[in-house]
Amino acid sequence: LYVLDLATGEERRLTDDPHYDGWPSWSPDGRTLVFASMREGDLDIFTLDLASGEATNLTPGSKAHEYQPSYAPDGQSLLYISTRRGEHDLFRLAVGSDRAEQITTAEGIDETAPHWAPDGRWVLVLAQAELERYVARLDVATGVLTRLTWTRGESDPVLSPGGREIAWADRRASETAILSVDLGKQGLPHRLAGGLGLVQDLAWVAADSTLLQSAAARVPQEADPPTLELPPAPGSGLVEVPNLDIDRPLLNAAVQPSYQVLRERVRTEVGYDFLGRVSETHRPLHFASSASDYLSWHKAGRAVDTLLDLGVPPSQLRMEVVRDDRHNEVFWRIYLQCIPRDGSCGEPLLDRPWDFSARARRVESPGKGGHPSSFFPGYWFDFTAAADDFGWFRIASYQDPDFDWRTDKTALEFWHYQMDAGLDWWSAMKEIYDAPTLADWFSWKTLEEHHIPLWLLRIKGVPIPPELRARPVDLVVP
């Protein structure tokens, strides 16, 4: 943990334990810092006396995850998240006491991201109950939750310094937007920003004009935007990916460099070559099946299917998948267990991975595709976030009447990542195939035989016959 002086830019290190430290929060008097740390083998709540540098574990008897601590406005108690009951619940601990009080007790509801209101009477939280995720107001005295938002894509809520407004990251299928509402007014949320990728850990700070002017004075007038340095693309067409354990180790030449850089990043972080062995890369033009898209990005050489699991006993390395809904669509995040256990790789895994086992899908939660499992200890690398950094994006699970991830495991698609770089599918195909080849394999007669709907053909950029270009289509946007 560090302290940054906004006026001078000076950094001062506060903790030097190699294990993970996170979620720092000041006490009202500024003398103590409360934070979460993995330094004693599991995620615990610590206080740091800034004068003496002494750190004290406040939750040494719990092996659960305890995190996101914060002082009440009066400084007499702490609020934090604990998973000791099998869910994310809020606990309150009086300063000087070793007995925590559970504040939220509703079964089946996870509460996270707490933010105290200035008067200390209520707390802003993110509540999630199966398919419902929303920002809520929690009455500290009664434990009653009052729902404040209804967009269904909420995450990482924050409260304005005065306690009158809230903001949150709203997860959409293809972007993240930042929305806000005034708690004293009625109306639709106000859009503050949009077109963002994976966003987390928002903070709402009071603007100090002196500090802002001081910080602005140190920024060059024309700063160069950050760039991602990739090796040059080896020409056009399909190229072989070196040392890739698969029968057809081919990718589009335009994306192969990015894949290799991502592969090396993951290998360096977790300690093993996760992307050195995959389920599928390029798909031949003739490939067709009832469980796949005939106009697949695999055929354009711009998609990779990771392994579905690491294929080793649970006592060794693990790959876990966490559900990550965005509005009405189901997405997933892949987490890889780190070989280094010293804090140099990854972070604690705060969410419960999904149980896809046959028992979970058929016996315990039939028709629901499984259910969340238990919490996992240790350090985990967020592969999905790393892939996003290099332009590789996931897709949603299928949830159609005849192809539904809840009843058909092949519809999950958590393993699929693609890099379209802003191209439609047809333009991507023209990068690696000539016009006669495309006309042969994707003639209008062939497309009709595969029963591909007109709206999908338009989205994919496939040329439409003149007589059909003005035909309306039924397209529902959630």
C-alpha cells in the first residue's frame, strides 16, 4: 500500500509484506488505515497504525474471505464483507472488540461494495440474488434493503461525498457505461461515460481545485496516448502459431502477434503455458454442425477456444469459471490458479466459481445449468481481463429455445475468445480468402440451406441480394 501526495506527486510506501494487500480505507481521524491482506494465509481485515507502522489482524480466527473494510463516519466501528456463512454478507465490528455482528442475513442474497452514508445511518451496497443485481440502500439499524436501481447491469457502485448521488459501472453486452442518479430526484439514470471495457473499483472524490491545478501543471500539454507494442504481423492470410498443441495451429496473420503476446503474458504470470494448448483455432470452410455458427469467427482465423479445464486432479492446478451477467445475457470470466503462492501473481478469488458437474446440472439444479460452488482460497489470475487488454473478447452463452446453456453444456461458450478489431465477419474473411472461394462456400443458396436469418447476415456483413435489401427483419435488442 502507498500514499500519494496529490500536491507534490510524492509516493510513500506503507506496507512491504509480499502478499496481497488491498481495499485501504482511512479512519475519520486519519491516524489509522484499515485494509485486507493475505499475509497470514487467508484474506483478513487489518489495521495499520500510521505512527508506529504496526499492523493488527482483526479477524485471525476466520478462514473465510474478509475484505472491503471501512470505518463508520464516527470512527467507532468497522464494516466489511465476509464469506463465513457461504455468501457475501456485511459484518460490523466495534473498535476494540473481537466479536463481529452480522448485519445482512437474507438467504440467497450477496451484498458487496459497501459505502457509508455521511450520517452513518445507512450504507450503499451492491446486492445480487441469482439473476438480479442492483444497487441498494441498507438501513444499518434494521438490516432492511431498499432497491435504488433497475438497469440489471450494475456493478461497483459509489456514493458521492455528500451522500446525495450514486454512480455505478453498468455492464452491457459490448461495453461498460458509467451511470448516476440523484437520490433526491426521480427519473432515468444520467450517462456519465460509455464505450468502456472491463471497469471496476470506481471512486468518487471531492474535487479540490488547488490539487487539480497542481496535478494538471505536471502533465505535458500534448501527452502521447499509451500504446501496446506488438511484433509486426507476418503478412496476410493464415499463419501457423509456433509450438501450439493442436491439429490445426492456424490464426489470421493480423491477430497472431497479439495472441503470442497474450500467451507470454499469461505464462509469465501464472507459471505455465495456458495458451500453449487450446481446444480450437482455425476452422475449415466446410465445417458445419448444429451446435456451431456456420459463419464462425474461427473460419476467419480470429477466434480461439481455450481448454474447458486443465485436466489435472483438484489437488494440483485449477481453472475456474465465474458467472458474470450483463443485462439479460450470461457471460463468464476465466480464472487460472497461480503457481507462485507468494503474492507475486494474481489476487484472491472473491466470487464463487460455477459448478458445471453432472450432479449440479442434473440433480441439484436441473434446468439452471448448475450453481455457484464454494469459495476458493489462494491466488488467481483473471485471464478474461488479460485477454481484454490485448483485444480478445468473450461472447455470451446461448440461451435460445433450441440451444440453451442451462440444458446443453455446449451452449456455454465460456471458452470462446475472438478478436474482430472492429471488422465485420465478411471483411475479416476477405483478409484470408479470395472472392471466388467466398462465393463458392457462402453462396446465397448455401446460406439459405443453413437457415441463417437475414438479420444475422446483415450483422455479419454478408452481401445481400438486391431484392432482399429492403426486406424488414424482426430484431429484438435487449
